[in-house]
Amino acid sequence: MELYLLKSAAILAVLFAFYKVALENTSMHTFKRFYLFGSLFAAFLIPLITFTSYVEVSPIVPIYSEVTPQLNYTEVEQTLNYWPFVLWAIYGLGVLFFSIKFFRNLFGLIQQIRKNPKYKNTPFINVLLKEAIIPHTFFNYIFLNKKQFENREIPQEVIFHEETHARQKHSLDIIFVEILQIVFWFNPLFHFIKKSIKLNHEFLADRAVLKAGAETSAYQKILLAFSSPDSYRDAATPSLAHSLNYSSIKKRFTVMKTHTSKRAIWLRSLLILPLLSVLIYGFSTKEVLAKFSENNTTIITDTIEDIKIVIDKDSKLTLNGIPVDFENLKSEINKRNIHLSTDQKQKYISGNVGFYNENDKDKAEKNIEIFYASNLRKISMSNIKNLEDANLDTNVIVNSYSGKTVTEAEVLYQEYLRDLEKFKAAGTNVKNDGNNPWSVQIDEPEQRDENTGKIIQQKATEAELAEYNKLAKKYNAVDIEKRKIPLKDLKVLETIYRKMTDAQKAKAQPFPECFPPPPPPPPKPPKVKMGEKSDIPPPPPAPKVSKTPSAENGNLYMAPEAPPAPIADPVEYVKELGKRGATFYIGPHKYSTDEAIEMVKKSTNDVTIDVSQYPIVHLGGC
């Protein structure tokens, strides 16, 4: 992740530097808009590109010593690295800070839109503010000073400038960059890129005003008047909005007078291609894979490959799925993982021999000897047929190092050593594997019966699993309606099932359930002889039926609710009707309660309130 971020930042810095030197002061503003956003995407995508190349080599059989390495055990001091937690905490605080800042600015704009009067000038909406402000834009909303707008003191060029921002959707660019700045707040380049994007938006708006027929000198005077600090000393503009900016006026005036020739445009555009080629070549990932000549199909990579030998039902050998002769087995094993040292092979590679026929067990043991001669120490042997009969996984190698590079495997190995120290400190049973001096067998902590002191077994053995699967498979084959399990077998199934771990249960046969016995018949109702006092409680009373709903001709209807009593004050009466859910109409038009109250208040005539069709209320005289 760190390498990716460094590569991405370097690419972005190079592309942004090219923009500042070769593109910013040109008149190709539309191209610059797409270039800036293309730079962001290029910075994210180029480090993800991987180029793979193959190198053909001759098969080499390494010669390894047959001596088992002597290992020196050293005490490992357990230390907890707090730096990742500290760095992630700092990053989280930065994200929180910039998120709050972003949403506060966004909420402020929304509040201004909601609370201030608006003048719709299709497709734009002018939001009229009382305070002194520099005209600015957010999406289709143009924020203007109310007094200046009503007195027509805002030049048409300024309004057209802000309309261009809205028309060309410049706010989308700003929102996108703001979100990126939240995620990558630690990279200052995003701040400068956002500044350049906003400046280019001003270039685009200026060009639109001049193309509409405005005179350059007159327009420049207007910009100075509306953006000078003396005119709007106390005016504030939200960071998410576009506004006339005094600090960028000088550069904008220069760019207004600049005309880039077509030749210069083509030349600077074509320069981007070799620049991208260099960046892709320099910051992409290169992977080199080696392969043997045509006479040998084995492919060697820089990753770790486990060794799995299978002696099939016909007593033929396969090495990782490829047929091989027993005489050539050691040579074929040594052709794999040639990039590993002897110690690395012993630490990272797992070897397994699986056989189907019991007669091939001796041959499997000879394969084990070849494993040791090839400097492999993590070795296992299994009878595949027994595993299949017990419905167990035949792929017994579960090696976390397989498919990893040496660097990745070493990281996992160091984590394993640290976890081992934690297990030892917690009093966990730790046993060394006799066959593999590099491996350690970690058992669950021993649990003893409080009364007898005997060790409680933590999981079922392979023999118990085989017995359980055999019985479960037998009874699961019988329909559940006809299934009957003898008490002896049921006890065996239940005992082993209780010992099984969740992982063992997931791989084993499902427990053979049976239909439960039929429930006992219900008790007979009590009888009371004549003349005796009954203890039987009386039945509960029948529920009361509401009389409001009625049924007529098979259809259920509700009786209409009566309107509230009239109130002398029409405003108060409308409020009361509104509280009770009335709907107000003036002629054919429907109005909300608040709108109806306002119309009644403003009415100069006698107001009539017709409740004959309540809850529909007709207002007259408004």
C-alpha cells in the first residue's frame, strides 16, 4: 500500500508540473479541464498496471546436501508495535476533520438556498442574500446581493459569467476533488490541483463572456470592480462555490489576451503521449517468469510451490498433476522452487504423498525418503481411499506459504513466531514436530474434569470421524419416515458428534435425525355432576364489535366524521380544520394548511368556509 501511494503521488506530481509549465497559460481551456481530471485517474491506475515477461532457460538440477541443518533457538522478545495504530488514528482524524469541513460548507449553501428568497431565471435560480457578497455559483444556483439585484446594479457580464459556471457543471468537478481531498488529505498536491481546476473554470467563464460579445477592456474593469478587496472586504464565499477572485485577476487578464495557435495546441497535446509512456514504464509493475526450453514443460515462477505426489489406483505417480517416473522423481522435485535456498525450502514448502491402494504404502514411504533427500521437512502421507470413504477432504496440504513470494512468506513466518510466543505465554501446549524441526504443533489448552482430573478430549479423532461418517451415511440413506436407529448406534453417533469441532461437523455427514414420537393425547375435559359446584372458569366474554364501521350490500364503509364546531375567527377555524386533517380548495386548486392560513390572513373580503363535504373544505372570498 505504501509503495502504491508513493508511486501515485509521484505520477501526479509529474503530470501537474507539466500542466503548470506547458498548459496553464494557454487558451486551450476545455482540453485543460479534461487533462487535470485525466491526471487524477492516471495517478490511480498506472501503478496497478503489470507487465509480464518470460525468460527461457535450460533445465538445471541443483545439487543439495543431504545433511539436516542444525538449528539454533533464540529467545524472542515479544514487543507490540504501536505505530500502525498511531498512524491509522492520525489518518482517521484527518478524514474526520476534512469531512466535517466539507459537510459544513455544503450544509451552509443548502441553508442559504432554503432561507433566502429566490428568483427563477430558467434554467437558473438566483438566490438573493441581504449581506454583501461576491457573486458566486453552486450548480444551478447563483448567489447575488438582493439590493444590487433589485436595483439592477449587477452588470449582465457578471451574471453571464456565473451562468457559464452553472451551464458547464463546474460544481461537479469541485465536489469530486473535494471528496478526493478528504480521502487523501495528507497529500498537498490535491489542494494545488483543486486550485488549478477552479482557476481554469474562471478561464472558461471569461472566454464565454468574451465570445458573447463583451469588450475585453470593459469586462476587465467590471471584474476589478466586483472582485477588489476594497469593494468586498467583509464578503465571504463558500469553498464549494465559484466566485470572482481578486488574487487570480492578473493571470486571468493575461490569459484573456493569449491566443494559442493550432500548431502549438497539437504540439503540446502530442507531448503528453511520450510523457505517459515514460510514466507507465517507470511506475508500473514488472514481473519476470522463467520457463524451461521446449523439451521441458515445467514453468518456474518467483512464488513458492508445494509438492504433492499421488499414487493413483493403477499405481502410477503424478507430481502436482503431471505424470512422472519414480526414477526421475527427485530430479523433477529439484526443478521446482530453484529460487529457494535449502533453509527456505525447509521453512516454506509442504510435501504430501497420497495413495489409493494399501499395497502402495511402501512406495509412498520411499517417496517420503526422496522428500528428505530433497531438503523438504514439512511432510505428510495419507490414504486417499480411506479419506474418501469417510467423506473427508483429500487435499490435506493446507500451507499458508504456497503461492507467496519469499518476502511475503517471511512476513507470515515472523507473524507465526510472534503468535507462538503468545501461545507459550498463555500456557498453551506447544509441541515440536519430530519430522520437521522448523514446524511446531500447537494444541488447545488442556481441559480436565473437575471430579476425575482426566483430560477432556477437544475434538474427534480420525478413527472416530470414520466411524461416525459410516453410521451417519448408512442411516441418512433411509427415508426419514422409515428411519429407525438402534439405541447402541444412536449413542455412538451422539458421543462422537459432541466431540466434533465446528470444522469437523462442516465436513462430516449430517446427523441422521428421526421423526419425534407422536405427542400424547390431550386430557379429557373435566366433568361436573349434577348438584356439584363447578371449578371450571367461565369462557371469556366475546369481543366488543365497534359500531362505527357498517356493512351494506357486502361493502364495508366508515361513517363520515363531523367537522369541528365553527369558530368566529376564520384564521383560527382554518388552523383547527388543518389540525384534523382537512384538505383545502379555492376553486379547483388545492392548497396546504399553511398556504390556506396565509390567504385567509391576506384576504380583504369576507371569507366563507364551506365544510359540507368535510374533510374537503372550500374557501371563498380569498
